[in-house]
Amino acid sequence: MKIYDSPIIIKQEFNKPIKTIWEAIIQINHMKQWFFESIPSFKPEVGFETQFDVNANGKIFTHLWKLTEVIDMEKITYKWRYDGFSGDSFVTFELNEVEDRTQLILTHQIVEPFPSNIPEFSRKSCSEGWDYFIRNSLKEYVESI
């Protein structure tokens, strides 16, 4: 993904209260169920950092996250990059109450381009990944709890 790419934005409504969605995106026991099971720890605190490996198509990508913004029950932003690769981005989860439902808006903004010769860093791959995580995995998970 490149800096000039527009941010990836995924919107999804859930028939659950904000508290349920918030807990699913900030509590490690929930995150391991729908997001990445290899996350070793997570604290919704500005400055918290974690790293973990993800195997994608036989390649290991070490995810490096640093939390840059946390507004309880509303918004959380990570600085998201990968060890050993150029590129930097911010991923934001925002929650809004819409009538009796919760709307999640995920925004992935590139601030330094990722290598263009790695398919997993393409806009298409990133967009499809977020679509899967938010519209399928998270949705199915929160509907089951």
C-alpha cells in the first residue's frame, strides 16, 4: 500500500451494545478468538506495545503494534508496521451508537509506503483482510457471545 492510496474504510453494524463490541476489540481473550490468536498480550493504554508473528501464505510477518490513542468505549488507534519491512500505518477502530445497534468504522491509513513487491502488502490483500476480520470473523464472534 502507498501513501497516496485512500484509506481503507470498513463499516459494519452489530446488533450488540457498544460495550460488547468494545470488549471484543480490546480484551485479549476476545481478540484471540476473532483477530490473531498469536497476540501475546494487549492493554488498551496509550504507549502499550506488542509484537507477534503471523504466518501468511508460508511467510512469517512479525506485527509491531503501538497504541497511540484510546478513548474508552469510542476509539482505539494502533501504529501498525512489520519488523524487517519498510512501511508504517495507523489502524483505527471507532464505535458509534446507531439506534439500538453499534456501528464500527475501521480505518487503515498508510503514512509510509509498504513494499510493492510483496503481495500481502497490496491494497487488495489489505482490504480483503480487513473485510474478512470485521464483516466475517468479528461479526460471527460477537453474535455468538
